[in-house]
Amino acid sequence: MTETNWAGNIAYATSNIAKPRTVAEVQALVRSARKLRPLGSRHSFNWISDSDDTIVSLKGLERLYRLDRANRTVTVDGGMTYGELAPRLDADGFALANLASLPHISIVGAVSTATHGSQCWASSRPVNSRRTPGPISAGGEFVALHTADSVAEILKELASMRDADVTDVELARAKDQIIKSFPARFATRANVAAQLAELAVFGLPDSYITDYTKKIAAVTKDDVRRVARKYLDPNRLTIVVVGDRKTLAEPLAKLAPVEDRDLDGNPLTSGP
């Protein structure tokens, strides 16, 4: 029987799809396979998960569910889906802040590919060396029907980031992630050159690099509050939406005035 992806538009080149049930079986498979590709909930519409050798599916992996109530985190196995996790969290009085668009999507797949659902959005601010504030952006790819709702949610979250205080757990996690990922900026000669170039471009002292993690570790909740309230102003955002004006203009107009622009950003006299 030919194995296919969820949509049925991709037929995998191999019928050798391993389905280990324990971590030990996964480890043995990794050691023995000539080539190995992971297969999640098959919710990919291209051949990225395909292989002419061995594919491993973690769907049948023994379930791991470990809830840390104090830190409000949950640890799960590599095969658990949103449809399995959500009811268990609900029974324990918890819920996920964001859900995938379909219940069969696996947690590990959504996290590793940043595909957290049709209304998912992400904020980004490149962490680089500057003397002045840099840009911040938030956005994503949305189902057209939910575009205006998603933009409204982004505005709501940005306002919350500005007005609500960060928790101790959130601050600790953020600092831990930045500090532990800092060495990766020097992983290659090109990375090192880029870091040194930033020092020159922005006129920063040589000690900037050696003192960076110390200064990150010293950031307080008061610092976060002060910076957020100074620079996060949803009323000063430029909102850019690409899509069908006929279906998007009216709901978006309820959030802010809508302007039509061409691909170069020049105003259009009328909609397409």
C-alpha cells in the first residue's frame, strides 16, 4: 500500500515507515538506518518528509505527559497531537495559549516548524548590536477569512506586552534563551566577522561582546516595563496586509483606515 501525506497529493517513495514505540527503539533506528527522515502528522504538502530509504513516525511512541504546575509548562513526547494534549490539560485546569488549526497536528511538528495554526502569528526583533532602537514586527500567514481577526489579536497582544508586567518565569526564560544562544553567533568565521562588523558600524566598544551576557542577565522587570511602555505603541504601527482587497478591505477598515498600495509601496488611485 502506497503511503501518502495528509492531503493525498504526495506519495512517499518508500514503504519503509518505522513506527517505534519507545525511546530506545528510536535510538536503535537512528543508529542502524542508512538515511532517516522524521514524519510528523503528514501535514506537509511537499516532499520534505520523503525518503527513498527509511521514514520514522513517532505517532506510536509511548506517551509522556509531565505537567509542571508551578512553572506552567508541560513536557510531552514527540508523537503527541494537539487533539490528545488539549483534553489532558483541560482536565488538569490548564490550556494552551495557541492551538493548531487541526487536532491531528503533532506538538513537536508545530513547534519545530513554527506552524502553530491558521491564526498563529509571531513577533520578531532581530537581536543585533545597536546604539539606537531597532525595528519590531509581528505577523504571519493567515487563512483569509481570519485575517482581520488575526490583526486585531496582534494589536491586542502588543498592547498587552506594553501594559502588562512580565512575570518572573517569562523574564527568566527569555534571558536564558538569549544567553544560551549567544555562542551560536560565533559558530563560523563568517559569524565572527559579522559580529565584529556590527561593532564597527555602530561604534560599539570591544567590551560590548564580553559584557553582553552579563548585561542581559542583569535586566529586571522594571527595565522591561520601562522599555515596553516607551517603544511599544500600537497606535504608531504600520499594518501591511497582502491579499484580496474585495474580501479583506471591509473587515480591516473596522480596525484602521485602509490604503491601496502597489508592490513598490506607491499609493493606488483605486483598488484592483
